[in-house]
Amino acid sequence: MTTTSAVFIGDGSLLVQCADVFRRAGHRIEAVVSASQANLDWAEAQGIAAVRMEGEWAARLDGLRFDYLFSVANLRMLPQAVLDRAGKLAINFHDALLPRYAGLNATCWALMAGETVHGITWHEMTARADAGRIVRQVSFEVSPEETALSLNAKCYEAGLAAFGGIADDLARGDLALHAQHGEREYFGRHKRPELLGTLDFSRPATELAALVRALDFGQYGNPLGRAKLWTGEQLLLVHTASVVPTQGSGAPGTVLQAEGGTLRIAGTAGDLLLAGCTDLQGRPSLGGIAVGAVLPAVPHAVQAQLGERSEAIARGEQHWTEALHHVAPVELPYPRKSGTAAGTEPLRFPLGVAAHGASTVAAFQDLAGRAHRPGARVRPLHRCSARRAGARTGVLARCLGAADHRDACAGQHAATRRRDRDRDREGAHRGPAHA
């Protein structure tokens, strides 16, 4: 028996499962590199060096000697210098048959293409992504109702089973590799479905149903986008879709049934049964669609814009996902509770106007900014007299009304800022203000 050593890099539980198989086959793991805390915790519990994939993480591999590098559920391109550290070979897990489906989100693109056979590939890592020699490849059938979630699960199981064979081959010292053959297509990280997943009823019903299933990740993160329906006034999200025999002679896009959260829509070569429809906030909704209505196509100008900007939109998704995930609530720069007697309630003053989205946020930012201003004498509402607090809410109310009176309000804001600056300067000359 031949004993080898390895470093495992990647995220997700498949890495842990493969690493466990590798050890049971008699091999040794020198380190686990991951951005997943669960994977790092597992490595530490096993007495294996755990390297968090952040910053200059590659430098932490200096001094380690290992035969193989295994990239498992790793969506990052590894530097060639890291690949070169493997004494014998760097091997990657890919969730599709190569070379046909290279790149990312391969299961989704395979479903959209209507593939009836899919598979996984363990392959040599080279400077060109997903282009190295094949170490082991397994194929299996795609069921008619397959979703991205279920196909990913099949790839997980097939990948783990195939890795067991690789570990055994390494123990016997007879790992065999062979070159890739056939047509290759690469699907980049920022590639998205046409119209960002919006249903186009001029396409065959089977293609639209496949699109919906390809964008169904269950409760897992969705890297491509949700399937959507344009009503002419708003977008609805679609959870499931199936093709049923044609009912009637309506033109594609004609609504034949609308009840509960389900729509039956006339399609090309069959009707579409769309279920689990919600608005963009996830609330069950059919958007007021009535039976007999004909759903419009996305306007040509919008289609052209989406075609031009789809990649740019996709590039911005990661930034905004992270930014919104870490957004903190706006906190006023003074405590809610003061030294007043226990049980004292803050004064509340109705604004008398409706909130206007971004204008509302801007108004509160303006109010908070005044309190931060050096020398400002803005007091918390619950410490102000009713007259002063009421006056301040009047300023806020004027800000909230900006959605309807932007030009007038802009002048008022400018005048208010000038008065505030004058008061600040005057206060600075007079010395500290006394409450």
C-alpha cells in the first residue's frame, strides 16, 4: 500500500466527506484551507492545520510538503504558485461532464439545455480552468422533473463515490489520467440566463419549464437569479413550472387559470402550470392577473438593455449582497434613555405625511447629521420642550414631502443649512452652549 499526503482546499461539506475518505484509505492530510468555519472547526478537531482562506493565506502553506492538492467545492481560481506546491498533482472536483460544461453553475446550464444525462469530473488542475486531464468521470440520468437542487445533490453523491475510487487508486499507486475530448463550452461567473430569468412565452413551454427548474435551489443560495413573470405592471417570482396538455386555443401568454398561487398560461407546444407565485418580497401574489388576460412580452428596448447590462448587473451582485448583509441600522448619536426619572415616556409628534422611501432615509440622515455637527445644540426629542421638538418634526416633515416638492424643498434645505452654519459660528464665538 502507498501512503500519500494532501492539502484540501474549498468550502462546503463535500470537502469534509472526501477528506474523511482520504484518511480512512490510509493517507495523511497536512492542511485544510477554507473560508467555511465548519470546515476549519472539523480540521482543528482532527488535529489538522486549519488555514482560513483570506488575505495572504497561501503563505501559510510555506514549509508544508504534500503530494496532492484537492480542490473541492472551491469556486476560486487558485494561483499557479499554489498548484505548483503539490509534489505530484493538483486535482479539482467539477460538477459536470468535461469538456462540455466547463465553468460555474454547470448544473443549471445543463438543465436549461434540456440535457438528459449529466455527471461529474475529477480532473487535473492547470492554468486554464477545467481543462486538465481527467482523473475520474461519472455520468447519470437526469430525471424529467430535475431541479438545480436535486441535480446538485446527485453530483454531491457521485463526486463522493468517485473520490473513494481515487483514494483507493492512490493507495495502489496506479492513478490513471486521460485527456479531455469533445466540444467545450465555458460558462463564466457572471453569465446569466436571457432576460435575467424572465419568462418569454414565445419560447417552447418545455424550455420555460426547464428554466424555472434550473433556477430552483430550494433553501440554498441562488447564484444566478429567480425565474420571473412580467405582468405588464410588475414582476412575480415563480417557484415551480410544469408542462401540461394544451387547453383551448389561446395565444401564447394567455391566462387560462388564476387561483391560489397558481397560473395556467397558454404556451407554445403545451400550457405552462406556474405554481408558488409571489411578489418580489416573497408574499403570495398573482399580481391581479385575470383569466383571459394576455401577458405582454418584455419591451424590446428593455430586452436590449438587459442584454447589454446583464454582465455588469451580475458583477455588482456580490458587492451589494455583502454590503446589504452588513448594513447596520441608523442610530441617533445620543442614548434613548437619559437621566430623567424612570418611566418617563419620550414625546412623540406625528409627522402628518406619508413616508417616501429614500426621502425618508435622507431626512433622518439629515437630522442625525445635525446632531453630529461640532458645536450643534440639537437635543434629543425626549429632552426638548414640546415647542422645540414640534418645530424639529416640522423640518423632518418638510424633508419627507420632498418626493412631491423636490425643488421647493431643496431651497428650504439650503436655507436651513445656512441658518445652522450661522448658529454654529455664533455658538462657537459665544462659547459652549448650556442646556
